[in-house]
Amino acid sequence: MFFGVGLVKTVEDFGFQGERPVHPELLDWLATEFMQKGWDVKGIVKTMVMSATYRQSSKVTPELLERDPENRFLARGPRFRLPAEVLRDQALAVAGLLVERIGGPSVKPYQPPGLWEEVSFGDTYQPDEGESLYRRSLYTYWKRTVAPPSMITFDATDRETCTVRLTRTNTPLQALNLMNDITYVEAARVLGQRMMKEGGPTPEERIVYVFRVATGRPPRPQEGKLLLDTLHRFLDKYRSDPSGALQFVREGQSPRDETLDPSELASYTSLASLILNLDETITKE
């Protein structure tokens, strides 16, 4: 979970047929530390994420890449695409939509209409309303024969069998999902509203604000200029098509701020969607 690959790569098989651990002494120490601290999961997690090894930069040199291409020996910080559940939670959190309440029944967030009817012999899927749409992905109702498509697109397991080691792929369909799935379109719209209301009075300040919120750093000068030029193109587009802009910003059940100009909001929504799609946004590094 933290480094992308375990100390034993074949985590589904710790027996004689599995791979030997790359750091056997560390594995032994972690195991005994875990037991001696009373099986405290949060404690062992804190120990790992506060270690100097975990807090290294993920930048890689050609020499390191040649010697340790998969970072099995932990010479650099981890860098890999976020898991499906975390991607959704991150988008909701950045927008300010995520409901962080712990516990409670499973919830039914957005899914494509008619999906269950195709494969579940007449069962219908009715998305929840209100805060249930924005609970953490941990609480998503999961029908094994009809797993949430957006989760499967990002390599979540179908839960037909126990899966210990997740696969991780990068496909064009994932980018299409992040740009078009109603969850991410709505998150982009609410993030666009945040940009306009909290980011400052100028487009430049708003771009710096949203870039920092999504990636944890301000944009470089060339990045800021590119984003500003893109925003102007979006503004030209939506000011010439106000009805399209209004339809765009109506996506999702969360209320739209009707004090904001729809064409301007649609432009900032498109810019927010672009930023939520950046490799740096969806990658842990």
C-alpha cells in the first residue's frame, strides 16, 4: 500500500513457492514491533509513513533506474497511480464534497443508468441522495456480479475472489472516466466554484489556488501560463454557448451556486477537470 510493492512481492503466497523478502531483517523487525505494540495497526502505519525511507523524494536518476527499476530496495520514495477508491475520495475531498463521517450502512453513489438491468435479471439500481452520494468509497454498496464500472476501470477487484495483490494499469479509458463520469464532473464543478469564491479576484490567483489544492504545490511559470491560456479558450467557448454552459454546470445533485455566471463557472469547471486529470494529481509521488 505504501511503496507499491511489498517486501515480499508475492504477498498472496508467503510459503516456499513465494518470492524471498528483499529485506528479511526489516520484515522480522516490523512483525515483532507489530506484536509487541499490541497489534496496533495505526501505530505500525505511523511508524512506516514517518520513516526516512518513506519520506524520500520519488525522483529517479538513470543510474538508480538501471540498478533498481521497480524500487524493490527502496532507494527512492514511492511513485504509482492511486488506487480506484482513493482516486474517487481524493476528487471529492479536493472539491470539498467528501463526507468523512465514520461508520454507517453501505451507500449507493452514481452509476450508469440501466447497468443492473442488463445483467441482474431485472434488479434496478437507484442512487442515493444527499450526503450518501459523497461518502468514502469504503462504504460503496458492491454487487459482485455488477461491480461499479468506474472502480473496475481503475483496477479495483471484482470481489468474486479474495485478491491480495492488486494490478495497476494505465489506459485511455481511465482518462475518459475522469473527464466524463458524473462523480468527477460534479467534483470539478464544485472545485470550480471554490476557485471563483475562495481563490482570489484574478484568474492567475485562482489558478495558483486550485493547482496547490490538487497537487500540493504552486504551478511553475510555464504551467501557469498554459493554464491561463486554456482558461481563456474555455471562456470564449462557453460565452458563445450559454445554454451549453448552463447544462454543463447542472451536472450532479449538489446545489449550484446560482450567483455565479454559468459561462464563467463552466470555464473554471473545465479547468478544474483538467487539473484533476493531471498525472501529478492522480499519482502518489
